[in-house]
Amino acid sequence: MNRSDHERLTDELIGEATFSLLKDNGPISMKLLLERLQQMLSVEQDGQRRHVLSRIILEISNDGKDSTRRNTKSERQEWDTDGRHSSSNVYPLFGNSPQANRNKH
């Protein structure tokens, strides 16, 4: 399984667990999500899904401190196109220059 398939399956499994919590009309928390993922793991037959479920559970249990975190610092820096290492989460899509013609039609 390549990385994108692994990420897609991860998103799908977390979505399934979250959706099942929503259907129960109860509270949603990381603890309850973790419990639901563990329930899913206990009944899952597919080896690939079991592997991904166990990785998700490990990551959540470690509070995201596992080395398999999906948004590492180096990945976040790839978005920093101008080399600044600021804490801003706003990135210009079309450059930093002011708009040449500011007249609106």
C-alpha cells in the first residue's frame, strides 16, 4: 500500500468511527473515538484495515507524539514558499505583491 492509499484508508477509518459516534447522539471526544477505534479493531477481519487501525490507535494514544505523525514540521515548511518561518497560518496564493489594479468593476 502506498502512502496516499494509507492516508486515504486512515481518513476513512477515522471517519467511520466518528460517524458511528455521531449516530449514537452522544458526546464526541478523543477518548470515545479511541474506544470506538478499538472496538472496530476487535471485529475487523481485513489485515490491511487492522494494521491501519492499530497505527491510528497508537498515534491517538501517544497524543500525536508518534513518529508517524501526518503533518511533520518538514511537511509544514514545504508550504513556507518564501523561506520565512513564522507562526502565521495564512499563505499568499498569488504572491506577495499588491494588486496592480485595485479598481472594482
